[in-house]
Amino acid sequence: MEAEPTAKLVVAAAAGERWAWDELVSRFAGLVWSIPRDHGLSPADAADVSQTTWLRLAEHLDRIRDPERLCAWLATTARNESVRTLRRAQRQRPLDPASLSFIREDGRSVESGLLEAERDAALWRAFEALPSFCQVLLRTLMSDPAPSYADVSELLGMPVGSIGPKRNRCLDRLRRRSEFARPLPKDTGTSSDRRAVG
Amino acid sequence: MTMTDLEDDDQLLARLTGLARRIDPVPSEVVAAATGSFAWRTIDLELAELVYDSAEEPDLVGVRSEGGGRHLTFATDTVTVEMEIGEAGGVVGQLVPPQPAAIEIRHRSSTTALVADHLGRFQGPGVPSGPMSLRCRPDSGRGAIATDWLVI
């Protein structure tokens, strides 16, 4: 990927360059969105957290100490705001934390309708149960276009050499959890009509 | 699709990627809001950081602040803004040190203009839930600030 380094985009956006801001948004909007969603927030709350995160970035552009680590800054800001939103929601209406990852506040159950099969549900549950550094790393690797390891290194502030091993370890964990989380097959109805993904 | 597919790292990641897009794509209005945030930049004001948020405090049984509103404090080295957002969104605030100022509450897509009196007190009608930030320009012309954004 021959993209502008993130740090350059931050500096350009801080200088008022609109194109640089747009590029930052297109690069990280998915990551910023995923964090409140991974915390179980509803789409409306996640939209608030996302917008607040970007508004904060706009104000902080020339104050970011380490522009190379913008990705981590965005992730931390979105996470803090998600936790705050979650606490307020819990105060108003106690939630069962165990249910957060599976049942969204909009009533969508990951198991119902949206997922083609129990296997996908198990895989997604396993992903949501991963430690946050694994989620952030994998989410970053899922970006479109796929980032190079050099980009990931810059985004997450990790040495290039450690990305491969960490990726493998996170995927191993995902695989193990996914197998563990997989419900016992009930009947033959859902397992045969699976479509390939990706 | 069998278990062997998931034994390959690349296939597992590809499957997860497809799953993420299918389950939870970023809504286009969320991307538009992120893009539009650039227009809200404040370049000439000092940034006041959030230093206290009652929503962060653990619930104390039997101890409830009167009114049940949310208390926020933003501060720079020279000015502190204390404010309470009531249940209905109404705003009551105090500048420290006390001083008259023009206050602007920015929310979602518009702003609400208020005035702080000579004792630094200000008060305003309901602010819609969502992202919120406050700008304060003291009549003295010194120490203008903008607060961090947060979700109310």
C-alpha cells in the first residue's frame, strides 16, 4: 500500500488540509466505529461516540504528541467514551454485562437472522471475547485496502517483526475460542447451506 | 465449509473480515459526521480538558446529588468551567474565577449562545443528547477556551 504515512496526514490536516482529514476518516472510520460496537453500544450510541471521537481529534490535531500513533489515540479515545456511555446507561437501567456482546441494544441478536450460521456466530463471539489488543490488531489488518506490516507497525506503534507472530497468536486464540464457543450441532439444517465469505 | 478452512490464518482472517462487514458496516451517516467534524475545529482557543465527570463516579448507595444531573468540570491553567446538565438537558454553569463572558454550547449541528454574568454564572435551555462542547470568551478578551467534546 503506497499511502501517505498517517503522521503526515495528521500534520497536513492540522495545517487545514481537508483532503488529509478525509483520508484519515476513510482510513480509520471503521476502527473508530468498531470500538463502541465491540462494547455492545447501540448504533445510535456508537454514532455519538464515533462523532465525539472525530470532533476531539479535530480539536487535538496539533496537540497529538505522537502522530505516528494516531490509531492508538483514536482507539483509546473511543474506548474511554464508550465506557463512559456504558456506565451512564447502566446507571439508568442495569444491564447484564454478560449479554452485552451478544445482544445489541437495538434488539439485534447476533444469532438471529443476521448470521448465516451458528459457526459464524461462534466465530464472532470468539472475536468479541479476544483481548482488546488482539481485536485492535485484527481490525486493523481487516482494513480495506489491506495495510502493509510497515503501515500496521506505524499505526499501532509495534515493531514490524512482532506483527506476524502477534497476528498468529491472536488468530490461534480466536480459533481455539471459536471451537470452544461453537454450540453443539442441533440438526443438519444450518450446516450445509453455508456460503463462503470474503 | 469445514473446520480445516479455519486452520489457515489467511482464510480465517478473510472470513472474519467478511463477517465484520456483513454484521456491522459503518453507517454512511457516521462517516459523513466524521468527515464533517473537520469544520468544527477551533484553532484560536485554548483547550480545556475534562477533569471531572460525575458519570465516572461509582454509585454511592443513599448518596444522590440533588437533582440527579450530571456534573462536569473542564479546566485550563487559568479558567475552570463547572457545569451541570439536568435530566432534561438544561445547563447551569459557573466560571472560576468569576467573570462575565460569552458562552457558546456546540452540539450536533448547531450552537446555543449564552451569557455568563459578572459572577460567572450562566444558564441555558435543553441541550440535545449527543456530542457537546462549550466555548467561552471572557469579556476581558483574555483566556478564551473551548472544552473537550464529550457525549451527553
